[in-house]
Amino acid sequence: MTAIPASGERVRTRLPGRKPLVILGERALEILIRLSGFSAIFFVLAIFFFVFREAAPVLFDAEFDAKEFLFSTEWYPTSERNVRYGTWALTFGSVAVTALAMVIAVPFGLGAAIYISEFSGKKQKEILKIVIELLAAIPSVVWGFIGLTVMSKLIVDLTGAPVGVNLLNGGIILALMSIPIIVSIGEDALKAVPDSFREAAEALGATKLQMIRRVLLPAARNGLLAAVLLGVGRAVGETMAVLMATGHAVRIPHGPLDSVRTLTANIAAELGEAAAGSPHYRVLFLTGVLLFVITFVVNLTADMAIRGLRRK
Amino acid sequence: MTVAAIEPGKRFVRTRHVARKERQQSVAKWIFFSMTVAMIIPLVAIVAYLLWKAAPSLNWQFLVDVPKRGMREGGIWPAFTGTLYLVVISLAVSAPIGVLAAIYLNEYAKDNWLNRLINLAVINLAGVPSIVHALFGLGAFVYAAKLGYSILSASLTLAIMTLPVIIASTREALASVPMSFREACWNVGATRWQTIRSIVLPNSISGILTGVILQVSRAAGETAPIMFTGAVFFKAVEKGKLFSYGLDDQCMALSMHLYTVSTQVPNVKESIPFATAVVLLGTVLLVNVSAIGLRVWLRNRKKW
């Protein structure tokens, strides 16, 4: 032990075994960690920037008309004389397929979430969750292939439609694809409802069904809304499955057995043919920007719904 | 219902009202159960159907052979190795960034607006449609960074797309390490990073591995992001050779190949697209099952 210095002079100590180089290395690593943490923001901005950058020149094109782009159903990108870039039919296609998918997926998804959360035993719950995880893992191109081969044949046989790749087919495939996400997020939301709520309802003599309807569903409302929204987000953004299963007709469908094309499938189908830098190419990027904005809003709303749930 | 009728030792009377309630409950249970089953049946039926249709072509030769006669015969070797390339390279890029980002979010970040913004960005990154990722890859890597249509461009696009998968699961793994472990470590004078390296990471490494495996499954199955950045319909490579591509080559990929043979090539032997689908689906599901297995094993081994 060294003697305590008489004057107020400070004693400099060095921690044993911590060489300056090690400390420096640790600093560097922490900076790297911080940068990686910020990378998500950087990537989202980069996605918007690069997609918008390719699209931007067309906005200043004298012939480009934003109103026509959004609300016209005339999409003739490769026409000789009458080139038209109206995406309304494509937007409508996206909305129609998504809506149909949700009509199927929401009741089944929420029903399954309720069953897994409230009715199933421990073992059964575990197995069901694994199955859902596997269902969610099936690649979209395989779903598309299933739509193209299995589902289209079924639809032709059952309804007598001339072609099997249509709105109905895409809706069913998208429903099957978005059910897993609805189930898993919905189940999380139901799990987040405190058990005391359930016990209170049961103590009042409510049946399980009454308890679910009057207590659980209202309590988990935000989380369930988020589940549905994330399902919508998945369905709107899905590309390969709708490319292969909905047929290729850029028009407003009159019924579920009409072929449609969605915004996403349209990009996938035409980007390969559009020469880089051509107006057609730029308009396709512009629809990409549109898609980015739509999914951004949907995801933001879902996130706010979940956040509202947590705060409670 | 008379109270006097209760036998000794029997606590409850099953009145008509109770019976109705019970009946309702079991009906409700069956309805919800059938909804759950309705979700599972398609999976089983579809896998069985695919296997049945694919059976004529499904053999070892199919895997290691190259496509012949405009993909109407032969195998899927170039597509299989192409997918391998894409997965490995994208993993090499996204795993370090993703794990470090998760470490930041779970170990360093305070609850302020900046980190809420990061969370929002991660959620949004996971929600960006795959085709928009493709547009981004085309604009950023192929043209702006001048990497051209190449394995590198496609892998980088895939890496950014799958980043949220790794971030989310790594975060979950880190969060499952009890806070008291860290506090004990800090109390003996360890710095934040020393704690992470010697306490947090060793205790969560299997969970992190699970996330990495899930990234592999996601990257192997994606089609749209690689379609315009590096994957092509056909690329001649040597049969059975593993390292057949260079980084700036274009490549085939399983998912892309399935799209090609099922929509772009006329008169394909029926079993070929089915067999391709089975190989792709089998690969992805196998990877996922191993992740699940790892997780279950881990949970049973956990001591706290």
C-alpha cells in the first residue's frame, strides 16, 4: 500500500490487465455495434432513395400526368402510338385480391388464434405453433406454383371457369399465406390479456364463449387489429404467388373468376422487358414507390396498434 | 331442481342451464378447432400432392444433373448451387450486421425517440414488399454501385431483405438472458462489452443460431429480389461441380428455376416442375425443422 499523498495531488492508477489497445478495440467495437444498430434506418431510407431516384425523372416528364397514373385504367406501356400509364386497374387488382384473401384469412386466422390460445392443451399448442411456423416458411414461389397447378385445376373443375388462374385463386393462395402471420400475432395479443380477466369472467359464471366475446376480444382488440393489418401488409406486398396465380389481365375484374393483375405482379412481369431509363422503366419504379408508401402506412398503423396495447 | 336432491359429496347440480352452457362451450371449441384444422389440412394435402406428382423425377440424378433440352429434361444442379451461393453470401453480410444491430437494440439502446425510430425502421424493413427490394437492388447495386447483374448484387439485396429476421430473433435470444446475469457481471467491474462477450453471448448463442438458420430458409425461398439483380433462367455449369460460379457471374437459383420451368418453358415433362418444387420446399422446411429442433433442445437444457 502506498502512502496517501500529503498534498491534494491525485493518484493515477491503472487497472491491471487492461491495455490501452484493448480499451481502444472495445471502443471501436462499440462504435461498430452502434452503427449496425442505426443501419436499419439507413437501409429503409436507402430503399426509398434508390427506388425514388430511378422513378423521379418521369415525374418531370411533360407527358406524365399524375392523375392519369393514379386513376386511369389504361395501361398500355408498350403501345406504338397510344402509350398510357394508368395504374388504377392494377391498384384495384391489388385491393381486390387482398380483400378477398382477408375475407377468408381473418375469420380462420383469428379462429385458430383463439383455439390455440384458449382451448388447446400444452402439447397440442406446441405442435400447432410448429405447424404454423412451417406454414409461414413455405416460399412464395411454391405457393404460386400450387396456385398455378393444384388450385387452378380445382377451380376449373368446381366452377367451370374458363381459366383457373384468377382473382379467386390468388385470393385463396394469399389467404393461406397470410393466415400464419395473423395466427401468430393474434395469439400473442390474446396471450397478453391478463389471466385475471379470464378468471373474473369465469367467476361471474360466463361460458368460455361469452368470456371470449365479451372480455378477451375487446381487451385484445388492438393486438388483433395489428395481426390483421400485418396480414394485409403481407398480402399487398406479395409478388411471386400473385404473379403466378392471378392470371395476366390488366382490367377491373367483374367477378371472382376474372383474371387480374396486381401492382407487385406487374413490376415483376414487365421490369425484364422495360429498357433501363425508358419511361416505362421509370413508371414501374414509380409503382414501386407507391407500394412502398402503402406498406409503410399499413405497417406503421399496425405498430401503433401494438404500441397502444403495450401502454395499457 | 331441488336443493334437497343433492347427494352427499356431490357439490354441483348439472342443471339444464349448466348443460346448455357446456354444450355451447363444446360446440364453440369444435368450431375453433375445425378452423385450426382447416389451416393445417392444406399444408399436408399440398405436400402429399406435390410429392406424388414429383415422384417420377425425384432421384439423386435429378439433383446433380444439369438441365437439358431447354430445361425439359435433366436436373437442377446449377440452380441448387446458385441458391447455395446466394444464401451463403447473403448470410455472410446480414448475420454480422443483424447480430450487432440486435446487440445494440437490446444491450445499449435506451428508450428514446432515436431508438423508437430504429425499431420502426426494422418493422418497416420487414414489411417492404419483396419486389420493392428487387427495385432497390437493381437501382442501388446493379446500376449505382455498378456491380452489374451478378451473384453479389443478388446476395446483397437478399441480405438487406432478410436482415429483420436476424435482428428480431437475435433480440429475442438476448432478451431471454436474465438481467441478474448482467448485473452480477457489472458488479465485479466488467465493462458493458466484457459482459456481453462473456455472459450474454454464450448464454444466447443457440438462440442466435436459430435466427441465422431462419434467415437461411428465408433467403433460399425468395424469388422476386433476385429476379432482376442476378438470377437468370439458364446458366451452363459443369455437372456435379460445387464451385461453379464466380462472384460477378449471373447464376440460376432454385426458386427462380421453379418459376421458369412452371411458367416460361412450354412442354416441360410434368414431373420436373413438381420435383423442383419438392426440392425447394424440402430444403426450406428441413432448415426450419432444424431451427425448431435446436430451439426445443435448447429450452429443455436451460437451467434458469
